[in-house]
Amino acid sequence: MPKDSGQPSSANVGSVVAVRGSVVDVRFDEHLPPIYSLLRAGDEGRIVIEVLAQRDAHHVRGIALTPTQGLARGTVVDDTGGPLQAPVGKAILSRMFDVFGRTIDREVPLADVEWRSVHRAPPPLARRSTRSEIFETGIKVIDVLAPLERGGKAGLFGGAGVGKTVLLTEMIHNMIGHQEGVSIFCGIGERSREGEELYREMKEAGVLPGMVMVFGQMNEPPGARFRVGHAALTMAEYFRDDQHRDVLLLIDNIFRFIQAGSEVSGLMGQMPSRLGYQPTMGTELAALEERIANTDSGAITSIQAVYVPADDFTDPAAVHTFSHLSASIVLSRKRASEGLFPAIDPLESSSKMATPGIVGERHYGLAQEIRRTLAQYAELKDIIAMLGLEQLSPEDRKVVGRARRLERFLTQPFFTTQQFTGHQGKLVSLKDSLDGCERILRDEFKDYPESALYMIATIDEAVARTKPGRAGGAHEP
């Protein structure tokens, strides 16, 4: 590990007695390093080990945060005398880091930063804010049906390839226009290609000066992937507590954090619990999530992508993550296959903020009516498939028309996908979103073709898109 990584040094020296993959047992004759101490071995301390267990009076067991090639029995190990640390300060803005706080963007070396332990306690209850505020994203379906909480945690649930990362990158784009805060992107166990593309896109969009990126890629050892979330949170806490700024923390993917913990637990020899997960999963996830909070000095608002194994929402990883969230945004493979992007399922997605006391009577009433209309349409789909639309009563046909137009109006062109789709990205205010939904529910657009409402921002675009004379009774199949 390089000398500029802020790690302290001590004279406590031990030697390796066993290496099993990423698990390393080390003997110390003088005194045992405490739990979470960092140990260094190999040339220039390039192999980094975190102590996770004290076996007896002279042996500790740790997990390597770096590959262990070249490590052998008898190798000398130095105790750094402190835990893993992350850099904090204004100089970290616009930079990209790994789990050790080393810059990986090939820019100038980092200077003028302070190093802090990644193991920190959550803010005390007395410092937490009790005010509930809405965090507007500019994405219609989220703001109307699953509004996010400022200082809260929102989950993006979905299987592989339904658009979690695209939605996260879109939110980064939109947040720059909504808040003067800092965005921190934490990539846990995701593809390195996505990190490189995100860095390039943010640079081109001119939003990099308000961002920090931290990556523990999927090819890195489980120890590094397990700790990268703590490193990103330490940076976020600096901007909230020291700079009094609002922070948007994007985590992609929180399931990979649980997965890395499961790998570490298995390597350490702990007995697995249900479906092979670690017995300490609930505690480990809570230790990370409880640090994300709204305090009297600022707020960390978190949006977390959650991979759902085999689309099974009863999986323990999904269930445990749900319990920490104030909003759940569920992505649907079926909607993606129908071309309805963002592929958010409006009936499965929910938010604790969607109450009359927080969003207001009008917003709450409209959201309930939209859900009711879409739920009725979902029930009628079987009848339509078997007997056809003509067999429905006139009232049911009106419900189907409204629901299909609502589904299309709740699609939206994204800034991050405009080079693929050819649609210019749009940011829509909550007022425009609610007005559009209200006018559709009042049947103002019943004679407009459904395609007129697809991939638009405000409802007025549907009027402009439909040529005079075409609006009279033109229906799509």
C-alpha cells in the first residue's frame, strides 16, 4: 500500500502462519492488534489485511483487501496501528478513488486532505432532523407515485439488465439542476466499464466538480468490496457534518455489499444462515444504512440500486434492504419488454412520503386514482386477452383507455440515453407531471392516439405532436 494513503505506522511486527485464499492468519508475539486494524505485508506493504478475529493470545485472523499472490508462511507483517482510512476535504471533489483512498483517475496526486477512519458511529438521535421533505427528481413516475425523502433512503429494485444503473446516472444529471449539494457515487462490485463510462459522461456533462466517485470493482477481493461503502459514507459525512451541505449518495449495488459480506463470512468460517447468507447480514447492513441520515447540519439522501436475485422479492437480501428504505422503486422486466421506460412498476413501487400530510391532498388523491386505474386495467388484461376489448362494458373500455394513456405519459426520455434513442432528455417538474395525469384522468385525451403521449415531457407536447384533424377518434390497436 503506498505511503500517501494516510495510514499510521507502528513497530508491532508479526509473521504469516497460514494463507487460505483471502484469509490470512498472523502470529504476533508482543501484543495483538485490535479488531479492524490494518496489517501490511509484501513489497512496500502492497498486501493489505484487515483484522477480523483474535484467535488466541498470539494469533489474529484477517481478510485480505488486496490479492494475496506471493504471500507465504513466514512473511513479515507490519501492524499499521490503525483502521482503514478514507481521505476527506474539498480536494476530493471531481476525483475517483479506490477503497484505500488512492486516486484511480490518472490525474494529479491528491493534496491537502485529512484522513479519517471508515468505521464511524451513526449520528445520535438528538442530532437527527424530524422534518419530512420531498426530494424532487424530475422523473415523472417517481415524483408522482413514489416521491423520495430528503435525507432518506430509496431503493431501486430489479433483476439484471432492467435499467438500475441508467436510472441512477439520470438522477445524477437531474440533481445538479435541483440542488447545490455534492453527489457521491459508490460502485460496489459492479463492472469497471460502467465506472469508466460514468466518469466520462459526468465530465462531458460538466457536473464532475460536484461529484466524488469511489469504486470497489467486481474483480476485487471480497474484503475490498465489503469496505468500499464505508469509505464512501465517510466522505459523505464530511460534506454533511463539516461543510453543512446536502449530499446525494448513489450506491450501485447494495446487494453486492451483502454478497461481499457473505463471501467474507464464509471465508472466515462462520456457519451460514438461510439461503447461504451470513448470520450477521442484518447487523452489517444496519451499520452501513444507519449512518445515512438527515441531521441538523445537512442531509445525506441515498438512492441504492438493489439487484434482486432471480427477481425473487422474498430473498433475505431484498427483505432486509426493504426494511431500511423510505421509498421502493421497483423495475419491471415486463414493462421494459413493452418499451415503457423508465421500466418502473407503478403498482409495486411505493413511498412512505405519499401521505396527504406530506405531499398534500391533491397529489395524494391523484396518485391513488392513478394506482386504482392501473390496477383495474391489470385485472381486465386477462379478459382482453381471451375475449378482446370489444367484450368489455363501455365504462371498462374507458378505464383501459385512461390506463394505457397514463402508462405512456409516465414514460420519459432520459439525458443519459439520448445518443441511443434519439429522444432529447427532459426534466419535468412535479406540477407539470400532476397536471398531465389529472387531464388524462378527466378524459381530455381520450380521442388522442396513445403514441402521442409516449416519450414526452409535459402533456402539452401531446397536443403539439398531434396534427389538426388527426385527433378525431384515432386509436392504436
